[in-house]
Amino acid sequence: MNIVKFEESMYKLVVETSTKLPKDVRRAVKSAKEKENAGTRAAMSLATITNNIAMADEQVSPICQDTGLPTFKIKTPVGVNQIELKAAIKNAIVQATKDGKLRPNAVDSLTGKNSGDNLGDGLPVVKFEQWEKDYIDVKLILKGGGCENKNIQYSLPCELEGLGRAGRDLDGIRKCIMHSVYQAQGQGCSAGFIGVGIGGDRSSGYDLAKEQLFRSVEDLNPNEDLRKLEEYVMENANKLGIGTMGFGGEATLLGCKIGVMHRIPASFYVSVAYNCWAFRRMGVSVDPQNGEIIEWAYQDGEFIDFAAGEAEKEVAAASASDDVISLQAPITEEQIRQLKVGDVVEINGLMYTGRDAIHKYLMDNEAPVDLNGQVIYHCGPVMLKDEEGQWHVKAAGPTTSIREEPYQGDIMKKFGIRAVIGKGGMGPKTLSALQEHGGVYLNAIGGAAQYYADCIKSVEGVDLTEFGIPEAMWHLRVEGFRAVVTMDSHGNSLHADVDKSSLEKLAQFKEPVFK
Ligand SMILES: O=C(O)C[C@H](O)C(=O)O
Ligand code: SF4
């Protein structure tokens, strides 16, 4: 085996996976876009998403800043040295991280220290299997944290909100899957894809669910019952009205793939792996002698290129009918109180990133900068430093805000912060703080990391780098950074409304369908 060539092939696979969505996923995004009504927030979000896909293609930059937990599934002919392959994969990962194609994402679970190169205990995940064929098959998925957090595992029988009892049969499974889409709301960057594993134990069930994500979005399940169930879910989950980013709308689910395995008598699990629209998985077959790529996977059918100019025009058109409200920090309480749910705002000037580590830190410490009237952006960017020591943003979309729910309201009040930007919305504690203090929650489009990176004109400083690149407090100067007000200072939350209405819709699917 030419291991140097194999390493090069793995580097190509990693870069392609992080920067270019597969053909089948593009087609699914396109068909979602065709379903949304022009002028809605969902249509505007999808236009931003397709624009972002085109920008990532063009710049060969990460589609989303969260380049996930790299998971390789490899099949090798008998006799191939798997230890050697794994070492080459690690080198390729380190190189892709240095080149800004992957965010340093490996964090020590006990100390919180980021390794900086994506290597760590157990990372990357590399799973081998032997097979009788004469070539190596490598599949890679880069699954981000926000959608991973929306995975769910049901142990049947159980009681489900809206749907009642789910028993140990096909209809019980149906209820679990419908519930899994509801509970994800927009937080996993809907519209999403789900892989479902029926049976096994807690770990093999989730493995089976994730295995389904490697199937083509358009394949047909050879198992008749499961094929019908997949079709049922695709048709009906899209009636829940959750929509892109949870803004409400027609496109909630872009793909549903279900697999089954045996179980033991006492256990009956239904495991659901949720993947965001930024569904980054790719594969190659590799020659075991010269290490070169023979063929890329997922190459069937039409390639949708979402031509950048086109998509850009659509974003502009989608929001042109609205009065876009311009905001520049420091923002006054009066300005904030004028904003209401549904408004589109455009931010110019400075904003500060802050996510999990920063929020925890700010509870007990002073802020490194004056945050009075300022804007906090829930974001963990991909950054690269040039030879002069200047930082550049390579990808910078929002992270899931709900993780900051325990801290957000207190921090806004303590430091006088007026606006937070993130995605997926926040809960009642933050909502009441917004009302009391005069604050606003702005929803940016999750995964649109190139689109937002383009709005960032300079990096003016950074604090708390000891938390690692994604968790540091970056001072970003932005121009034309668009977001939608989804929680205002008058007690309104679009997220609470969509949750409530989608739960009501979910309850329509209570009656048995598969007997
Ligand atoms: O870590 C991130 O940047 C985002 C994460 O994938 C999320 O969806 O919250
Ligand atoms: S930010 Fe959204 S698109 Fe990116 S990995 Fe997280 S869930 Fe996926």
C-alpha cells in the first residue's frame, strides 16, 4: 500500500465532505425550497442556506462552522493493515484542521481543553470491517453538535406527548418517529434528515440509526413495511409546521431512513439520529495497492449548483418586501423595545461571540470588555491566523442558544447586554428577562457559516483564548448581518408559538395507522 497516497486521498475526502454537500442532499434542499411560499421567513432562510452552499463550493470552505465529530466507516479486503490506515487518517485530519477545512473540535471532557488539531481520546472515530471485495471503501460523516443533541432514543412501551401510548409494534414505532421530529423543533437546523434504528440495545440501536444516514436520500427501502413507514413519515412529518429553522413552514423533514435489527426480549428501542440540513457525508473507494481514489460515492443524478449570484438575489428578494431595521451597538433600551417578533434586522458594527464556556465564566467573573448595550453572538467560528498574526474568519454561523438558557437572562442583566443572536430560540427564563430588562433574541440561519463569515469585515480582538478557538470571545466587526427577531421584549416568542402549534398538529397523528 502506498500510504502517502492513501493519506492524500483521505485529505481529499475530508475537504470534500466539509465543503461540498452531496448531490442527493442538494436535491432534497432544492425540493424543500420549491415548497416554501415566497415572502415567508422560511423561504428567506432557505435562500440563505442555498446561497451558503454555493459560497462554500466556491471558496472550498466549511459549509457549517461546526465540522462535527469525524466518523469514518471503512471496509477493507483481508490483509490490509488497518493500523496504518488509521494513522494516515489522523494525519489527514490534522492537516485539514491546519488548513481551516475543519474547526478544532476535540475537547477534553474533564479539563475542557481543546486539543487544537481534532485528535483526542477516541477521536476521530474510525470503525473497520473486513469484506471479500478487492478495494477499500471509506465513508465519512461530519455530524455537528446541535443536531446530535436532538437525537433521541425511545424505550417501548412509552407515553408520548401528543400521541399517547406507543406500544411494541409498527404503530408504536411510527409514533416515536413522529415525536422525534416534533421534539427537535428547529434546534437541529431543520429542515433535517433522520436515520432510525429499530431494535438492538442502546448503543447498537444508535449505531444502526446512524448507519441509515449513509443511505442515499432517494433509495427505496427493500423491506416493504419500512418503506411504507418511511413514506408515511415523509408525508406527515412535513405537516407539523415546524419549517426551516423552526420558523414555521412546509419543509420540516428532508429524508427518513429506517433500519431494523433483532433485539432481546426485555428491550425494545427506537433510536433516532437527527441530522441538520448541512448533511455532510461522503465516501470513496480506494485502491489498496496505490492508495488512490477509484470512485466517489453519491454521484448519481443531477448536480444542483445553487449558482451563487442567483441565490444571493433570492435572499435579497425574499427580504426586500420588508423594512429591514438597522441596528448598531451600543443599542438603547428604547430601540430594543420597538422591535417585535417577525422583524428582520441588519446589524452593523461590533458584536462579541460568547457560547458555553463564556456564559459559565461570565456568571462568576467580570467581562473582559464593556458589554453595556452590546450584542452577543452565540457562535464558535473557524479561525485562521495569517503570517502577520491577524485572525481571519473562515466560517461563522450561529450555535444552538438553548444551552445558555440557565445563564442568559442573568448575564444580560448583569452586563447590560441588549441583544443576543443565536439559533433555535431560548426558553421562558430568557423570555422573561428580555421583557424585564429590555432585550431581544435574534435568530440567525443555522449552518449558514459562509454567508455570515462574509458579513464579518474584520476581527478586532479576542479574549479568553484559553477556552479554545470555538469558545473564545471574538470581537467581530460586521456589515449587513441579517437576523430575525424571534423573541421580543413584550413577552412574545415565535419558538414557543411554533412548539405549541406543532404539538397540536402532532396530536392529529394519535390514531393507529399501521395495524
Ligand atoms: O458548535 C457549533 O458551532 C454549532 C452546533 O453545531 C450547533 O448546532 O449548535
Ligand atoms: S450549526 Fe446547524 S448546520 Fe451546523 S452542525 Fe450545528 S446543527 Fe448542523
